[in-house]
Amino acid sequence: MGSVGDVSPQSMHFAEPLPLASGAQLRDYTLVYETYGTLNATRSNAVLVCHALNASHHVAGTYAGKPKSEGWWDNLVGPGKPLDTDRFFVVGVNNPGSCFGSTGPTSINPDPAAGGRTYGSDFPVVTVEDWVDAQARLIDALGITQLAAVLGGSLGGMQALDWSLRLPERLRQCIAVATAPNLSAQNIAFNEVARRAIVTDPDFHGGHYAEHGTLPRRGLRVARMIGHITYLSDDAMEAKFGRELQKAVIGYSTQDVEFQIEAYLRHQGDKFSEYFDANTYLLITRALDYFDPARAFGGDLCATFAAARCRFQLVSFTTDWRFAPARSREIVKALAFNRLDVSYAEIDAPHGHDAFLFDDPRYHGVLRACFDRLAKELP
Amino acid sequence: MSDRKDMEIIANLVPHGSRVLDLGCGDGELLAHLFEHRGCNGYGIEIADANVLACARRGVNVIQLNLEEGLALFEDDSFDVVLQLDTLQHLRNTEKMLRETARVGRIGIVSFPNFAHWPNRLHVIGGRMPVTRVLPYQWYDTPNIRVGTYADFEVLAKKGGLRILDAFGIQAGRAVRTMPNLLASVAVFKFERG
């Protein structure tokens, strides 16, 4: 099993506006993407990998001269890996609204009234459906009629599900890992706390912090700390940090770091606030909140999946309390109701929601078998 | 059920083209056989990671689920045939699973080790629990937490309002229709809701 090696992102410009679920449109936008492997002669071996909240088009491989620049799903994607780039042509794309190169809040607003300023909080609200529409345009431009598979974890899994519902003929296989058919009230509540942390940061300036030469780092830090708590299981946190102190003795301080878990969360928050855009965080958490394909069917998920045609592989993790196995089972139920081909693995992994990024052999074994089956059937 | 001949006897009970749910489908061998040779489709249910992976490698659709939690994932009558082969004896909620089997499938087929097979009787007369090819475990390490006989199942089926469509034993790869409770190590019942 190897790495795809050094990779470089590409970008594609789209002059035709992208109509959005909100009624607004995205004018004149660019998508940044990476590809690994080779598109076969029949253009049938393409796999689209959708990213979640804080990831990007950089799915696998490294950037030349940059140590530790492995893509976020490098343990899954590469030569000989479960998603084998010797057999599949893999596409990773950065969604619009993100902050890793595709058009987003940090891009220049093409509206003449904006006077050449960045979008900031004027960037239109985007949904999972809008992202899928943008991805489909890229896939069109790459000359691919039908994808072998669309794969994603968490919010990425929601995009994979949306492909199966709204573009059912354009994929053979949907692989949705650690995902849910919509957010629960608790999920939305965590998102809202994160958003309030950002919006109430005095450096936020209504989302136009760029014009004020500031960054709402404090808000972003807190948002990331909250997020991190929901990504880990209670057991994983206990095993990793327990009640271990940062120093040898208790300092009897209300504001200094006392416990190692605090140091960990603060470190994650600090790192994140240096590279992630606050408006993007607001947009992406909102896209999560809004995702609810059954809404158009009166909440009936079985009726929702009547539109689907492809085969499905779902995976959940027993310790994931953010998108618990019960949420994946709701999807399995709807798929079985519609007599669709579905396989479902419930992996007893200790890591919580983050397990979808780890290389548990049972999890990767199931995905490898899924891709092997797909490879054998390629036209 | 490990024998190929046993498997074929059971497979022959499944009508061609059936939509099948196989509860405790193991490595998916029977389902693969039904899909390939009898034009069936459907899913396997398994709890064990290794079996889920084995099914995935065979290309058999498998849903990882603990059967003790019931079959809430499936609507009434959503399968032509529900198989419960060599599984029933491992379940705490045997009666509930039979009900669930009859609910989601038009036809249920169960097989399980028949504890009244004569060598087992001899073991018990000799004062010891049976250890045989079909029941290779010691009493203290057996996964078979429900110990029943061919005749016991007839009583349970009646109690549960199931109509038995066919019933026989399997011994050494052959169907046993004469005195199966005595002469067969495996009991097989095909039933529907009464």
C-alpha cells in the first residue's frame, strides 16, 4: 500500500451562475479539486470523495516540499489502499463557501456594489444540495456521465446521499459513513453554540472582519473546542486524557489550564483559528442544520428514498454519539423499504465520530470489499 | 448447516426468484447460492464482524444487526422468505424472533440442532450432555442457549399461531421424513402465519 505521492490542486472556473436553494445564485465561481489515478477509456471508474466540515479537496497524497501534508483521507485512498487509485480515478473537490481555494467568503465579491471587497458574510447561504449541484458541474466538465461511486463521511456522507436522491442515474454506488438523514435538535444546538461563539466575538464585525483587519479568533477557538468534544467518545477522551493534570500539582486557578483535556482543546482551538475562516464555519454548520431530504416528503424517509437507484454501503461507529448508529439504521430502513441494494456495517470502534478518519481494519475491510466488488463490475 | 448437501436441501425449499432475508447469514454462502442458482435477491443479517466482512467479500448484501433487538428495520411481509438457519438456538428471545420472522416474511424457514436425535438421548441416558458433530460443544461453553427438539418446535409453532407447511429432519446430508425427532440431528420447519 502506497501513497499517491506528490499532488497538486487544480482549479476550474464556471462562468454560468449556480442557482442556490435559497433563491440566490453564485456568480462566476471557481472550484478547486484534486484527482488521483487515471480515468479509464470508458470513463466509468471515477469516484467522487466529498469532504466534511473542516476538510478540503486534498484527500490524499502530499504537497511537494511540505512535510506532514498528507491528505485527510490518505489512509483510505492510494495505490493498493481500500479505494485503490490503481483502479479508480478519484476526485476530491472543495465545496463553494469553504476556505481552501474554491470560491467562498474570503473570495472577492464580483458584485460591483461590493467595490472589490471580499464576500465576508455576504457570501450566500449554501446547502448540501447546492454543493452537489456544483460538484456535478465539475464531474460534467471532466467528461464523466456516471460515477462509479460517491463517498463521504459525516457531512460528506450527506452529500453522497444527496447524489443518490437527486442525481440517481449518475452513480453506481453511494458510500455514506458516520452520517445521518438530518441533524437532531442536539446536533443543531451544538452548532448554534459554536456559531454564537463566533458571531459574538467583538472581532467578528458582522462577518466583515477582513475590512477591519481582524479575525474572530476567540470565537473560532471556542467553536472548534465544542466541535472537538462532539467528535470524540466519552471513553476515548477518558482513555486519552482522563483526569491527568497539566502540571505535577494542582494550581488552584480558575483560568489557567489545569487538566490535560483543557490543554488539548485549547491547542485544537488555537490551531484551527489560524487557518479556518469564521464565515465558512457559520455557512457549513448551517448547511448541516438545513440538510433534511425527507422534509419535502413530510418527514417520510422511506418515500424520500423511492428516488434512489444505486447500491448503498453505510457504515456507523458504535461510540459515535454525534451521528449514532440509530441514525444510519433509519437510512438502512428506508433503503430496504425501497428494495434497494444496501449493506451496513456497525463498527465497534472506540473513537467516536472521528472513527471514520481512522483505519480500523474492519471498517477499511468492508470499504475495500465494496470497492473490489465495484471494480469487478465496471463497464 | 456446514455441509453443502444440507445447504442444498434448505435452498430447495426457497422458491425461485424469492426476495430473501437470511437471519444470522454467517459468511453469506447460502445467500450467494440462492442469488446465483435460484435468482433470489435480498439481504443477510449478521452480528459478527468477521462474517459481515466475509459477506462483503462475496458481494452479498449484509446488514450488521443484533437479532435480539428484533427486526424493526423491516416492514410486514417485506420478504417472500425469511431464513433462520442454525441461529434460533443462539437467541435469548427465541419466541419473539419467530414472531418477527413470520411478520416480515410470507414464509419462514428455520433449522436448528435437534436435541432428541438418538445419539443425544444416549448421551443423556449415560448421564452426560451430548457432544456430537452437530453439537460439538461442552455444556459449559456452548453458544446454544436454547436447547430444543423437533417435537418441541411443533409445540412452539402451534403456540405462536404458525402454520407448518413442511417439516423434516436432516441427517448426514439427507432429508429424514420418518421419525425425524429420533433419527435426525437437524430439524427443519417451513411455516407461515396461521
